[in-house]
Amino acid sequence: MSSAYINTNDHIKSLLNSKKGIKETINTLDTLSYYDFISMTGQAQYFLKNYQAAIDSLQKALPYRNDHGKAMSNYYLGKSYGKLNQPEKAHFHFLKTDSIYQVTKDIFPEMRDAYEHIIEYYKSKNDVQNQIKYYDRLIETDKIIDSTYTYVTETINKKFDTPQAIAERNRLVEEAKAKESSWKYSFAAISAILLVILGVLVAAFRRQKYYKRRFENIMSIERNRNTLNQTKEKETSKKKDIDVPEEIVETILQQLEAFEASQKFTKQISLTELAKKLGTNPKYLSKVINGHYQKNFSSYINDLRIEYVISKLKEDSKFRNYTIKAIAQEAGFGNTESFSKAFHKTTGIKPSYFINQLQKRLESS
């Protein structure tokens, strides 16, 4: 009778009958029916909006009810906690309702409402996979309810009718696929970017290691008349096949030594001008430089200038404070760009890097 009053929405009469049933079960020591009436009291209290009283009764009866009764009790506990704005507890009990049903397959119409609450919860958490999972269970439950409880299908309060649930479920599946595809592309793009960054870092590390090695090589070279990267092959005891008389070769080489010592290479000078100063012709001078120093006139002059710059940087603290432009002018270069290119060609590193490393070396020592 109490259950019948619940179904006809006469909840006060349901509550009164449940209380009467509780008294009679106490008198007759009917413990099983006692907890059924306690649970029925909880349901009536829920409909009467006494949610905490409903929870108290339902929790008291829960351990003693059969599987179907536990599923119903958990359902109304979920509904009561939901009304008290405790969504996590409500969700917990709706999931308990579902877990019991998954084992017993004992369906009841309220299961549909439980799934709607579960879906709404996961929607609030943006959990697409669980939304899809419980849409599938909702759709399956609809099929069973429609065939088993034909007399109540028209009275069930549905947030989602079956076609709407199917459409929403399919939409979520398509969105999930699109996100997965997008994530794969994003992952590939991020991986490619990380590989590029890694490549840049490795290249930078190797470049710094190379620069450091080149710097150490420069610092270890003794101050002499040799250029930094190419040793002058001045072997006067051997004849060079440069089509210049030997006595002229010896004279030019001696004059070049004097020219280098005078540091007149720091001024703008051409092959013709130097040949005139040395009392020879440009053709002979060019052949001697090519044959004995293994370089052309321009490289010969630039290497002398770079050697001069490095020596000055090592010895002169004021010179180290010059700008690159001022150093280039001091060494005889027409502009900063030509100086930087010549410095890099001769040493393998940029002048700014050499100056910074040299300054650090001198400060640490």
C-alpha cells in the first residue's frame, strides 16, 4: 500500500503507511520487512522534499536490502544528494545504481533517469568518453524499458528522448574522432618542432665546441711570423718552380720580411704599390707570394692584418675596448664587413667571439 501511494503521488499517505508498517514489523520481529519500510520512508521523505531525512532512512536500510532494493536506495540517495547540491555524492550513488544493474540486469524505470544524471555530470566535466559510454547505456535501457514497462513509458520524465540521445551520442563520437585526429596532427607538429629545436640546440652546442677549440688553437700559437692557419712555406734552400730568378726571389723574400716587421700592411696598399716600394715588378711579387706563402696577395695582406689584430688584442687592454669598426680601421680594412669575413676565414671564428673569450680568459687569470 505504501508503494502504491508513492506511484499515485500521495506521498503523505505513503509515509504514514510506512511508519505503520515499521511499528508492526517491530512487534512481529520481521527484520526483513522492517528495512523495506525504512527504505520506503526514505523515498516518501524525498518526494516530500525532506532530503536529509530521506538520506538518513535510505542509508540505514541500504546494507540490509536485496540487490534490487539496493539499486533503488542508491538511486534515491543520488536524487536526494542532488537536491542538496552535493553533485559528487549524487554521482557516486547513481554509479552504484548502474553497477548493480550491470551485474543483475534487473531493470526498473528509474534507471533511465539515473543515466541522465550521470551523463549531465560528465558533461559538466567535459568528459566526452564517459558521456558516450552512458549514452550507449541510456539507449540500451530505453529499448528494455519500452518493451518491458510499456505501461509507464508515457509517464517517464525524459530529459532526452531516444532519438535525441542517439543523435547526441553520435555527435560526441564524431567530435571525439575529430579531436583525436587533431591531437595526432598537433602531436606530429609539436614533435617536428621539438626535433627542429633539438637540432638547433645540438648544432649550437657543436658550433660552440668548434669555436672554443678554434679559440684555444689561436691562443696556443706563439707570436711569430707565421699566419694563423697557414704556415708560410719559406724554404730558401729549395728552388721553387715559379719562373723567377733565384736571386730575385731571395731579395723579394727579405724585403717582405722587412715589410711585415714595419707593419705597413695596416695601410691601404695594392700589389702594384707594394711591388714599387720593394723595387720589383707586380708579376714577380705575385709569383713569389703565391709560390712561397701558398696564397694570393689579398689573402697574404689580410692574414698579416688578422695576425696583427690578434697580437694587439692579447697585449693591449685599450685595444680590446675598441669597437669592431675601430679595430677594422686600425688594421687597414676598408669596412667592418670585410674585416669580419677575413677574420673568420683566417681563424674560423668571429672577431666578437674571440674578443669575448679573450676577455673572460684574462679576467679569470
